[in-house]
Amino acid sequence: MTDLINALLHAVAYALVGGAMLVVAYYVLDLATPGHLGTHLRGVDENGNESVHAHSKGAGVVTSAWLVSNAAVLFTAIWTNGATSLGWALGWTVSFGIVGIALNTLMFFAVEAITPGNLRQIVTEPGPVRPLAHVAAAVALSVGAIVCASIA
């Protein structure tokens, strides 16, 4: 019974730390994009009204890939270090979570630097997903995979 209680407490600790890291990842992407990311995702027009014509599908694609990428890094850090003490495992989780967020941010700006146009603006424009948003999403997933491989 003690093993079950310990496992449940560890699960709660990992979920809280992982959830907090994903919130940080979201806010970092929010800072990297113009305006308020939530407004682009919800579809709020210039008058403050929600509209299906104002939401950015590109922002949805990039945000989803960004969060999945960072969640994969957190999962891998927990999975590979779960047998160690909780303190060390949480330390690895936070450390690699920070690395994943930092590298995703760096690569987001690198894609913007090597492609024509303003990636941040393109990603948050209302309407259909533009190809550059797919590229940014693929880069985020790729960064996550690379960081996961470095952990495993």
C-alpha cells in the first residue's frame, strides 16, 4: 500500500511540475508572437468580439506543436529518470524542460531569420494555415524529438 501511495504522490508531483512547465512554454510562445496568443487562438476581432473569421489557424497549429514538443521532452525526462529519487527526477524534468523551451524559442527565431516575411506575423494572421506556420510547427516537433533523444 505504501508503494501505491508513493507512486500516486510522485504522479501528482510530476503532473504539477510538468503542467507548470507547459504553462511557461505557452507564455514564452505568447511573448514571441505579436499581440496576445490567446486572442489569436480564440478569434477576437479589433472590437473585442469573438469571431470565427478572426481566429488564427496557424497560431493553433504552431501552439499545438509547441506544446506537444515540450510535453514530449518532459515525458522523456520523467520516463528515463523516474526510478531515481523524486528530487533528482524533478530536477531533470525542470532542467530539460527549460532546455526544450529555450531551444524551441531559438529555432522559432532562426526559422524567422532564414525565411522571407515575418514568421511571427504570418503565424498569427487570421485565416487558413500558411505553409510557413507548418514549417514552424515541424521545427518545434523536431526540436522536441532531438532533445528527447539526448535524454534517452
